[in-house]
Amino acid sequence: MIQTDVSTRSALVTGASSGIGAATAHRLTTEGWRVFAVARRAEKLESLAEQEGIIPIICDVTDPEQVAAALEEVTAAGGIDTLINNAGGALGMDSVAEGRPEDWRWMFDVNVLGALNMIKAFVPMLREHGEGTILTVTSTAALAPYEGGAGYNAAKFGEHALTGALRLEEAEHNIRVIEVLPGMVATEEFTAKRLRGDVAAAEAVYRGVKRPLVAEDIAEVIAAAVKLPHHVNLDQVVVRPVAQAAQHKVIREE
Ligand code: 8X3
């Protein structure tokens, strides 16, 4: 299949200070893209910004004012054709009966409203471009609820629904809308945050799993999806390690 010429491609990646976001920013720049790397934490963005082609932008996606400032910065620097909504996360593994509303609020804010804020801000630019792409990283948690997952499931189901509606709404503006749904990916921060810093419990999640996915695996999938000719839309890409045949079936070698 013919690949689109990437010499003029430009993306914005949220949640770019670590994990899948950082790996995606690296990957696309290595392939010649200009990448605006968006994250809340300045110190985390610094090392990433050392790579040529990466433009760091400090911005909390849950704050519409900061998102408006990021839009101004990106506009002044030439704009983008691809928005990659990766910022998100899980907090807690409580049952519904024990659910903590503050955790749920945080998860809705960062996963759902963060994506909404970014999309609202950048859609006019992408429409004007004429061949825009919006790729949102949701999760296999958006497909099937599991015990202890309710808050995260609900947030990711929400982000998944938003993505589906957006695809229908923006097709007439020639914006393709891609959803990547990763399963078990071993990243530094995701599980530690979810388990409130309990390192042993976080390690146990991947115990005995021969090859969980790593951030670079998802970055490779994202890069492949956004490099396809623009009329080719991978609506939904579910990515799991072979050892995780389903949410409830993980092969562990003791
Ligand atoms: C993370 C995947 O399996 O923890 O988004 O829900 S899972």
C-alpha cells in the first residue's frame, strides 16, 4: 500500500511525558514528523525535547484555558494535521460498592473531558487542513467491564463513545477518527498510579507474563495507523499481547 508522504506531517501528542505518549512522540519524529509533545510536567518533557523535531508544550488537558494557550502556540508554529489524544489513566481498583467519587471524577476528567477539550480546540484547524486525523488511545477496558475496573471502565467506555460519535460527525469534514484500544501494556506509571504507588502489587500485574506489550509496541501501531493514506480509516484497533487472549485470560509462567 502506498504510504502518505510524511515530510510535511505534523502531530500533537498528549500525555507525552512518559509511556505510550513519549514513545509515540519519539517514533513519529524519528520518521520525519514534527511533533508537539504536550504534558503537564515540565521536568518530564525536558529530556524528550532534546530530540530534534519535538516541540514541548506544557499544558494540562483538563484545563480549557491551558488548552487554548496550547492551540495558540501550535497555530503560531505552523499547525498540525494529526491530533493524538493519549493523556489518560486509571485510579484505584475498588468495587462499585466501595467506589470513591473523587477517583471517578479524576478519571472522567482526564480520560473524557481532556479528550473533549483537545478535540474542541483543534477541530477547526483539522477541518481547515482538509485531511485531518484524530487518533484517540482508549483501552480494552472500553470493551468489557471487569471486577475492580468500574471507574476506569466507565471513563473508557465514555471516551470510546465520544470517539464513535466524533467519527460520524467529522466524516463530512474529511477528518478520519481512529481509536486504538490497548490491553496489557507494561509502562512505568500506569499501574503504579492505579494501585496508588503499591509497587509490589503493580509488579504482580505482569508477574509471569512472558512478553507484555511495551509502550513502543503501541507507538508502532499508532504510527502505522496515522501513516496510512488518508482515505484509509482504521476505526478501531484492539492491541493485546498474545499472552492476554482476553481481559480474563492471561497466560502466566510461574
Ligand atoms: C489498560 C488495560 O487491562 O488494565 O488500559 O484495563 S486494562
